Amino acid sequence: MLAATVLAVAPSAWTQQINGTPGDPSATVTIDGKQIPPPPMPFGGVIKESATDSKPYWPPRVVPPKGAPNILLIMTDDQGYGVSGTFGGIIPTPALDRIAKAGLRYTQFHSTALCSPTRAALITGRNHHSVGSGVIGELSTGYPGYDSIIGLENASIGSILKDNGYSTSWFGKNHNTPTYQYSVAGPYDQWPSGMGFEYFYGFMGGETDQWTPYLFRDHTQIFPFVGKPGYNLTTDWPTRPSSTCAI
């Protein structure tokens, strides 16, 4: 989502990082991440008047470096430190307990006390007003900082990871698409797909019915509860495929 600058890059600068046979469709490359998307790679093949004298060259696919970790980003809505058992709350959170006992406790996260602004700040790393999310979408206005639009100049963690070769996805609540863009006709630049998340499975808006949810897979509204009297959205989530990055 960051603007790309076309640079003249020597082929050797890329070739040193290519895994596999350069020009082969299966070749991959790891980038340093200092510029995303990376500058276009120079064509390494040969183009002559005759196809028999020419040589094709596929650009390598960008992948994360060897040993790069999977990343799971979780935002729990409408709760504070007093909820989880890890910090003395009444809800058991054994996985968080194990992380905390290993020495990792984040206690200084800035909360905006509203889900949409907090989520916008979390996925962009910016103050919520600088990404148009001073309030939830239903209360947005046409003024700077409050229009519910996350501009293209503000890359999300989904965009950064995707441009570094990760597969990205978003599961759960999406309360950051402007209400007037909920239409399945688009535009989708403010949907998860427009913010760097290649796969989306969740509901739109601030709340939904747990038995007949306003549910989407990518840009398509789905109805998994039809013909299933016992369907519940809470128990549906664990059946979804695992993700590299989820909100």
C-alpha cells in the first residue's frame, strides 16, 4: 500500500538473494523490507525477433526469509486487564498465562476505549485520528480524523506482511469498513482485502446475531446457518482454516 518508486537496480543485487534457478517459475526471493513493494526486478531473459532465439524469465516470488515466524495478532473487544485470568480476572486464559510466565507481559498498550479506533491504531501502528478513526464508523463525520477512512498512505500490518511474502488473513469482527461501503458491489479498498489481508472470514459492523450472523467470506455474503438449527458463530470460528495474521 506504500507508493513504489521505480529504481534502476543491477541484476546482481537481486541474483544474490534468489533461491532456485533465476528465471524459473518456481524461483523465490527474500527482500530486506526497506522498500515495499520492492522495486521491479530487471528482466533477465533474452528477447529476439525469433522465439527460438529468445529466453523467457519469470520474476521470482517474494517469500519470507527462512525461519521467519508465523504471526498471530489478536484483538479482544470490550475488555480490559481485569477480564483475563492472567491479570487476575475471572476468565481462564491458560495460553496467555504460559506466555506471561515466560516473561512476556504487555501492560502499556494505548486503548482508545472504542473498538474501531483501537483496531485501526493496532493494525497501522498510528494514532487513530491520523487514520480517520476517531470514532466508530456509525458515528463518523466528514471531518479529518473522523471520516472512518484509512488512507492508502497508511499501510497496515497486513500490507507489510503480504509485501514481505506472507500469506495474510483476517478472522472475526470487521468494524473498520465505512458503513456506506458495506455493499457487496464494492468498492473494497476499505475492506480487509484492501488493507492487505488476502482472506477474510467474519462479520461486518459493530455487532451481529450469533445464530444468523451478517457473515462474509472475502467479498461474498454467506449463510452457513441455513439448515443448521444448532449453528452458533462462536463455535464456528474454530472450524475455520488457521491464519498467518488474524484480527
